[in-house]
Amino acid sequence: MTHTTADLAEQTHPTGEHGAVASGDAGAGAEAGAVTHTVTGDIRTHEGFRSRYLEYDRTVNVYLPPGYDPESAVRYPVLYLHDGQNVFDRVTSVGQEWHVDETAQSLIERGSIEPIIIVAIHNTGEHRIDEYAPTPRPDKGGGGQADEYGRMLVGELKPFIDRTYQTLPSAASTAMGGSSLGGLLTMHLGIRYPTAFGRLAVLSPSVWWDDRVILREVEALPIKLPLRIWLDAGTREGPEVIPDARALRDALVAKGWQDGVDLCYFEAEGGEHNEQSWALRVDSVLQFLFPKR
């Protein structure tokens, strides 16, 4: 079943109250016309996260849900998002932001999703293609280090987050998501680490990379994996995007995923390949991945 924009409720991004963030005070002393911080809720910043698998350090932001208490026994599921500089704050974003903090805060306070921790992993700028693409394609700008990125994520960052915060560390309680090459990376790592991640948000994935290598990876799976997958694309992203997204959906269905059960395939009418369009889908993505129990 293909879901369209008309199938989803109208989505808004409430302003909320700005919480403390290590990168600066929200809007304090801003000059007229300057972009100000737009973070909402309790967001912690870890700068210079270092990996033995990757050459470049990165910043990691962590959103904590309302009522989070490090002294409490309550633990929370976790969502890891790539291109983390675009997730919470307009100041660090390329253009617009995803408003994930405002959306999650509103959904949690309304009781529409279970409270979650969200980990936003910044990319490393010009090295993004190398780290996100699973195979090397010098003619497309690089690639080939996605598996090293996966080792960083599963072997270093996730253990750090699980030690530092009140998480539910099991795969069933851990999600990963991203858009474009971040969506490709999410799908690639999701099928390689089903014991680490049980939920995936694959937005506008770059299925085209390396002659649709991700389709071959899905088709090569010996069995269906225990993954709950959101997959989408916008109708104004380019002539090949929807056919590519449908091909990935069909490959997943052929392996046993059921649309409407553990797979949600969504075509965003008028959706473009940008943060503003992806932000409009965050509400539905979170409700599919983390439904209130």
C-alpha cells in the first residue's frame, strides 16, 4: 500500500521553550536579521567525538525527553540520526532544520509517542560522501567508508551513549535514521547490524548510488530481518527518485516485509529533496517508529 500526503494528518512544529545548549544561548544578543538558535527542550552537546575507525572527529547532540532524570530507574529507547547538524538547530543547519526536537517534545507531551532519547550525529562536511556511501565511486565524489562509520556508531558511539544516559540498549529499542545519502547509510547499516538496530527511518534514500547497490544488498539477504522500516520519497525530487524508492520497497516486500505492518512506504506529494520537506514527515516517522504502548 502506498501512502500519500493526504493520508497523514496535518503536521505542525510548536515553538516550545528553548532549553540550554552547549553551543550558545538561544537568541541571546542576536543582531537584527541574524539566524538565532532554535533548540527546544534539554539538549546536551558532545564536541570532538573521536573514533579509532574514522579520521575526523564530530559533534554529537543528545535530546533528552521531558521528565528525564539521571537518578531515576526509568530508561528510554534511542533514535540515532545522521546529518545531525540539521536535526535540532537552525544555526548549524544547511538551510532549514528538521525540527525534530520541537516535534518530539510535542508528541511526547501529548502522549502520542513513547518518550525517547534522540542522538544527532553531525557529518564531517567535505568527508560526508566518503563516510556515508557504502562503496567507493570516485566519479561521484568518493564513498566506501560506510562500514567504518558503522563500526564507529555500533562499537564506540552507542556504547558511550548507553553508558552516559538512561537508555534501553536492546536492538528492539534502538532506531537509526537519515535522509539522502544518510538514508542510504541507514538502510546499509540497518541490514548489517540487526542486533544493534530494530527500527529504521529511511527518508529520500540515494538508491541510485553505485548502480543501485542497496537493492542488491537487500536482495542478497538470506532471510527477512526483525526491522521496522519507514521508507519515503518526495514527488518533486527528480524523475528517478520515486521509481527508485518503489524498487527498494518492492525488494523489501519480496523479502517478507509487510507494508502497513513492519514497513511504511510513503510518497510525499510535492516533497522536495531538502530539510524543509523532511521536517514535514518527522511527526509521522516518530509515530510509526515509536508508537505509544
